[in-house]
Amino acid sequence: MLEQVSTDAKPFRDEILSIISDLVSSLRDEFTEIKKEISNLRTQGIPAYEPIIKYDDIKLKESTIDAIQENMEEKELQEESDYIDNLIENEKEYTSGLSGLRVYHKLVDLAREAKKIQEIQKMKRNRVTRVFIPGKKEFRLLMNACKQSDEMIVNKFLLLMMGMLGLRIGEIIHMKKTWVDFEREMITIPPHEPCDCNYCIKCMKRKVKCKNITPQEVMKECWKPKTEAGARSIPFGFDPEVREVLEKFMTKYKKCPLSVRQIQHRIRQLGELAGLSPMTSHALRAYAITKFAYDGVNTVTLQTVMGWNDLSTADTHIRR
């Protein structure tokens, strides 16, 4: 087979491309059905802020799932369907300008990656479920659960930043004292914050590899908010508890002592301590959106506070 590749790569290349094309087609069909289910849920008025999937039916190595999820986090993708679409979009990058053994290895890598996604999709037999969005009572249970933990201030800080102010995890792990103005009672997220944390280093390596640019050029982007509108000012004077916890946190820490994954794990732990459904950062941010909307915050202001580029995003969340 290797002799065939080295002497005449085109037939073998076309054969593998055909196999991948069939696999991609079947995956697209499955994603279409899943997206229909999500659409139906939302049409029925179910407040599914982020569709989540239970991986119960098929046992897959935890390392495989972690690798996929970490890759998704780095690419700022929320769903596996977005991930495979991203993978397919890069198919030309995998194949263009290559020949012989390089074609063989690149295509095999792509096929293996697509197969991993397909295996993860098989674990979705419980289908799409809605994310549990806490109400005021549930949020208070989460805050009370902090008293049972060793790092009460850190945990309260995480809950209040996400659940009361609507900050993203990436914004929380990069927050510094210079962002917080206690006189004006305002948190100001800059358009750029120089950073060399592990999260930013991973992103830098990926961008250098994919975009073929120098590390120095990438460092000009690390760290940046998820969206251009993410550079914003967020008031916190409306809640005395937020100010109190912020002051205690900023007195003790220069920055957040946890990584993205550690924060996600911590939020799940607090949900378990509070006796609630699996808790996520997205659910807490959804609580903030819901609370702002119920408090009468208009769509334009909500768009600014949450850091959305499009007004339509605010309309979508409020309708949910």
C-alpha cells in the first residue's frame, strides 16, 4: 500500500477522500436531526440556554473525551456539532498541496478525528436535554454551599462574577486588580491584557501552528475577550455582597488562582453540594441574563453588559 502511495498517490488519495466524504455526510445527517430537536425545544418555549448531552450509553476513554473538550475550549466552540463543522471546514487545509505519504498520514489523522466525534455522538442516546438554569432560590443554595468548602471566598467570587455580573470564564481567570474601580463600582474589561498563563500559551501554540504566524504576533492577541464587544464596563454597585466579596478576593489574590478546567470542576462540585442538577458556567451566566431581564434591563443595555456583538443574541436569550 505504501508503495502505491509513493508511486501513484492520486487513486489512494481519492479513495480515502471518498471514505471521509461518506463519513462526513452521515455525521452531517445526524447533526441535522440533533439541531432539529434543539430547535423544537426552543420553539416549545423550553429555556434551553445551552443544550447539554449525557454521555451514558457508551463507555469511551475519559482521555478521549477530555482531549476533544479541551480542543473545543481552545477553539471557543460550545457543541460537538460546531467542532465537526470546524473540522470539515479545515479539510482543504489537511489535503491541499500535499502528496504521497504526507497525504496518507494527514487523511488518516482526519479520519481518526472524525471517528472520535462519531463515537461521542453515539453516546447521545439520551438525546438533547435542557440545561438547568437556577432561580433566586437555587442561586442562594449555591452561595450557601460555599460555606461548606475550603475556599469560600474563591467560590463566592466565581458564583457572583458569573451569576450576578454575567462574566465569562476567560474574563474571570484574567481579571486583575487594575480592572476593578471600587470608587465607581465598576469592572472594566480591556480589549487586550498581556498574559502568559497556560491557557494563553496553549492558544498561542495552536494559532502559531494553524495560522503560520510568529509567536510575537500572537502575543499581541493574548489575552483578548471572546468578542470585540467583550471589552466593556460592568457595574457591580447594585449588590453589596458583590462588592464585599470582590474586596476580600482582591485583597487576598492578585488574580484568579484557578484554571478554566478547575473552575468548571468547582462549579459542578458546588452544584452537587447544593443538591442541584449538574451546574455549569453557562447555566450561571444564563441566570444572570434572566435576572437582568426580569429586573427590567432593556435589550441594548443587556447586550452591552453581557458583551455580545449582535443585538439579535440578546433578543434570543430574552425570548428563552
